[in-house]
Amino acid sequence: MNRINLSVFLSTVMYLLQSLHYFYTASSGLSTFPEFVAVGMVDGVQMVYYDSNTQRVVLKQDWMEQVTRDHPDYLERSNELSLCSQQAFKYNIGTLMKRFNRTGGAHVYQEMYGCEWDDEDDTTDGYLQYGYDGEDVIALDLKHLTWVAAVQEACPTKLRWDRLRGYNEQQKDYYTMECVDWLKKYLDYGKSTLQRTERPRVSLLQRSPSSPVVCHATGFYPDRVVVFWRRDGQELHEQVDPGEVLPNHDGTFQVSVDLNLKAVPQEDWGRYECVVQLKGIEDISTPLDPALIRTNWGKTGVGGDGGGEHMSHHLHLTSSQPLPGLPGHC
């Protein structure tokens, strides 16, 4: 599915969007994986988790305890909704197997939904989309209040859902207002964690003399970082290969951006530098100096660090009304 991509690299504008995302996954034919999993995330940090094995919602952040104190029915309602979603998704994955004419083997049905808020200009956005076996199936176009079928098998569903104008208006209200309200609440509850800034550690790495030089930033928070290479002060769009932003075990993040130097003589390396930008700190610039590159062939340089809820749709149109801000479908 294409909607969620944590590796967003912008050169001229820092990626500042705050986000509330939910991921639901139903599977069949996978004995080592729960039949249904639901995960809620704020700014890329998991705050709730549910699966069909335990059949209970687990709070993943300490600050979520205050949410349950201020909203006493939060956990009970979340458990009810998650169980109902589990049952609906089990039905849906069977329906999809028939619709796609697939039998046996492992199959995965996913839903992703959520909202985003720009804390600088106060603009908002939302999305809702479904996928099956790793491919997009259908998604809601909030601007036009129509559904976009990504595959032929979803066209009958699109035609039915497009006629539900009032229902689609309700979805727009949820994703652009109610979801955003809950996002702001979560940000306030978890501000000591979610709104902190941790400075990245930056290193230059190279596996062999003919390999790309990797600018590796790690230990940073939040995940909305910009990493790029530039030459003579100008950002490079060629010769570079950006990687995904990945989580570390301690709740921080890491990312790497490769620079291909095959056509660059070493005497020109001084024209290059890696730049890391993170809101709240000064840019970290690391020059492409052989003395700073950590290698695998015996030479170890010094890594530079620059100084150191809603109503949802199912393919059989199961209607649901979860408590605002909580995952669920019933």
C-alpha cells in the first residue's frame, strides 16, 4: 500500500506534519501471526495495540494512562470496538479471497486511516484506504467525496459507496475535524515524549573503496528529519539514494542516504557535504572528508556529528461507530 511512507525527504521544507494513524491487519494462512492486529500511532510512536490472540487493548505509552483516567470508558470501549473489527475483518478476508478468486495460502487484508495536522499553518488532511495482499484496493478521496478503485475487483464497491453521499460527508468531518481534535489531545497528553527533540548522531560509512559513501543519521527524534547531500552548496538530486526512516529499539530513529562517487575524483570530494535538518536544532553539516569515513577495510575515521474515531467501511458495508479517538469499527 502506498499511503504510508515514513521516508519522506524534502529539501526546501521541513516535514512538520503531526499525525495520528491506525493500521488494521487481518490475515489467513499465517500460523505464527495473529489473525487480526490493530495498532494506533501518534507521530510514528505506537500508543495502543490489540491482537486476536489476547483480545484486549494494550497501552504502549505511560502517558496513555492519563487518557484512561480522563476518559474512564476508553479501554472498555476500545476492547469492544477492536473485537468487533476483528470479527468484521475475518469476514472480509474471506469475501476478498472469493472476489479475487484466490484459495489457500497466506493472505492479508489491511486498512489504514488517520489524519495529519500542520502545526505551523493549521492545515489538516485525512485518509482512509484498504489493501489486499500488499496491493491497494480502494481509497476515499476526501476532496471529491468519492471512492477510488485501484483494481477492477473493487469497482462494484466503489459504485455503491459513491452513492452514500451523507455517509461520505460524515467521513470527511471525522478525518478533518474529530480525528484532528484527538491528535491534538494525544500530543498534549504525551508532550514530554512526543514533542521532545533528540539530536542525531551523524557518521559517514563506506563498505569498500568502490561502494557509495553512506551518510547515516541515528538517535534522532522525532522522525521528521531531512537528510541530503549537496555539492558546492547545492542539493544533489542525482548520485543519491535515500533510504527509509527506521525505528531504533530505544524509540529514536535512524536513516541513511547513499552518495555514489564512482565518477567523482577524490580531489573533488571536498565539494561535497551531508546535511541533516531537524526542527529545533541547527543544521548538521558533515564534509566528505576521507578522514571522517568509517570503513570496513581497516581505516576508521571519526563520525561527524556537527559538534557532538470513527465510522468505517468494510467491503460488505458493515457500519460502525467507535468512540472518538479510539480504533474500532462497530
